[in-house]
Amino acid sequence: MDKYEEMLSKYNTNVNDDAIAKKVAEIIEKKVPENMTPAVKKFLMGSVELTTLKTTDSEESVLKFTERVNDFEDTYPDLPHVATICVYPCFAKIVSQSLEVEGVEVACVSGSFPSSQALLEVKVAETALAIKDGATEIDIVMSVGKFQSGDYETVCDEISELKAVCGNKKMKVILETGCLANGTEIKKASLLSMFAGADYIKTSTGKEKIAATPEAAYIMCEAIKEYYNQTGIQIGFKPAGGINTVKDAVTYYTIVKEVLGEKWLTNQYLRLGTSRLANLLLSEVLGQEVKFF
């Protein structure tokens, strides 16, 4: 038994997908309605990672995107600003130089996003350059093919090496849960990522057909809780991809609340990867349709 199998043996990785689906359905039916409140919606605005990851992104469009975040604080001083602006590494410099709002992080997807199919040296270089240009958080994708081939050593070594490049900058590891076969794979991928140095685990890139699901979120939150109980290390959670409605966002909030508890209900430990959600939350909080971002 190698150190990765030994670590996994400390946890229950045999996930019953039907039982998880039943638990999640119960949470959605019984708990989500009580969290559909203005206070929760305001909180979620402050957890949004405002994201633009388009083929058509340009310096002009990213600058305009960043300036909307600057304008937001002046327009709505009583509302929480977004948690981060998330862009490709080539735009880290323009965001970091033009962002004026304190407390908003500059997040970059790195490591050959979204496929993670590149030489480690390329992933390291891209990550280092993003940080040099002002990225304060890095999102990488776990090597899904290597994970599913059982090559846990390479998966973890890559995560550890990229975390070493990040240093004290937070690093999120994307599991691409829509590509994983079942809950057992999601649980194992979560635990390996945390063991290797992830500061957050994240569901999806948003580039695959299946993105975040409540069931995947539940399993990941259970893994975070069990890891915390074993190690005392608190890991953050980020659902991303397919968060299309306010109810979707409140559903993920509720899962975190029910599985992990109040300690995770801050924007330091719960993030939402989306772009469309910011306007939807703002509209609900203000009681009228608003297209600010």
C-alpha cells in the first residue's frame, strides 16, 4: 500500500450514489426554501467569482469587465462586492493593474485549463507567470485521465508542485466531476487533491457538458468535513459551471450549511464560479431586473 492508498484507507470512499441522491433531494425540498432570504442572497453576492473565460476575451473586454467591478462599489456601497475576478493568465496584469476595489482577488485559471493536458513544466511556467503578473489565486484542473488510470502519485505530485509555485497564494483544484464515473471517484479525487495541497476543491471548469451538480457538491463537502476532522485543515469549496439561477446558488449554500456548518459560510471558504449569477442575485436583492455586469 503506497502513501496515497494508505491515506484513502482512513476514509469511507465507498459512496452509495442512490443514497446521496436521496439525501440531496431531501435537502432541496426541506431546507432550501428557508434559505431563500435577502440576507443569504446578499451573502452569495460576496461569494461570486465573476468569471470571463471566452475565446473572444480581449484586453479591452477584460478591462471593461474589471471596471464594472470598480463601478459597483460606487453604485451600491451597501452591498457586498464580488469575491474575485477570474480570467485567463494572459489577462492577470490588466486586471491587477486596473482593479481598484480592496478585497477582490485576481483569480487565474492555469495549468493548461480546461484539459490539464500539458507537460508539467508548461503548467508550472504558466502558473508562475500568472502570479508574477498579479494573480492572487490560481485555479488548476486535476489530471483526470491520470486519476482514472490509478496514477495517484503523478496526480498528487502535480498538485503539490503547482501549490509550491503558488506559495501563500490560494490554489483551487478542479475535479471536473462531470467526467468522473461515480461518487466514489469524486470522493477519492477530493481527498487526494486536499492531501496534495489544495486550498479549495472545485467541481468543474464549466467547459464540459456536465458541470456542477448538487450530488457532486454533497460528496465533496462530506470529503472536506472528514478531512477537517482527521487533520484540522479547513479546505474551501467552489461549485462552478451550470449555476444558472438564484435557486441553484442557494442550493449549494444550503448543502454547505447542512454538511459543513456555519464555519464554512464565509466568502473565504465558499465561492461560486459564475458570471450570469451576479446580475440575478443583484436583481433579487433590489427587487427589480438589473443588468449591471
